[in-house]
Amino acid sequence: MKTIFYVLSFFALNAWAEFSAGQMIPENVGVSQPIEGGKIANVQIVDNRLHVYLLDDKRVVLKPDYTSGSLRYKYFSGHNKDRQFITTLNLQGDGFTAERILQPPHKFFIYIQLHKQGGESLSLSRIRYEHD
């Protein structure tokens, strides 16, 4: 019976993180940073995985025109203080998800690069993410 509970809990938490194009992400979810063209990048961690969504000025999820990305993060607190890690961001649905599990505490600076097929890229620098 415990196994069923854990599986259901896992899917319930994941469902919370999966936003689709046209859905609004509330301001209190994740960390947001303005980007080019009046858009917003929203970064959130659910089940120790980082998710990135691109939003319009009303915080509605947009279909990304980027196809891949990379993530570099550096802990500023805890047992991993000053350690840096790099991982790939994969397009998953209407957002990006990190391949690597991010170990708590989630207190780090995040650097993100999103890539288009034609070679263009978008860089998001030094986003401070802090959540125990």
C-alpha cells in the first residue's frame, strides 16, 4: 500500500509543475526574470528537477521557439558551497527540464542558455534561486 501512495504522490507533484502553452503561471511560483521582447523566463524546481518556461507579459506560457538548452548552477550555501554543475535542458512539452537531479538545499545561482536550430541563443545570467 505504501508503494501506491508514493507513486500517486510523485504524479501529483509532477502534475503541478507541468504547464502548457496558454496556461498562466502565478507570480508566487518559481523565480522569474524579464527577457527580450517583453517576455519573462520562469524557473522552478519540482521533485529536484529544474523547469524553465517562457511567458508573455501577462505570465501566460508561450510555445518555445528554442529547441535545446544548457544549465550551469553554482551553490552559494550548504555542503556543496562554491561547487558548479552543468547539465542539459531538454524541451519537454512547452518548457525545458534539466536532465540532472539538483540536490537540496536549492540555494544557487543559475545560468541558462537556450538555443534555436539556426544558431541563435538566449542567455539568462545569474538568477538567484533559494528554496530549502
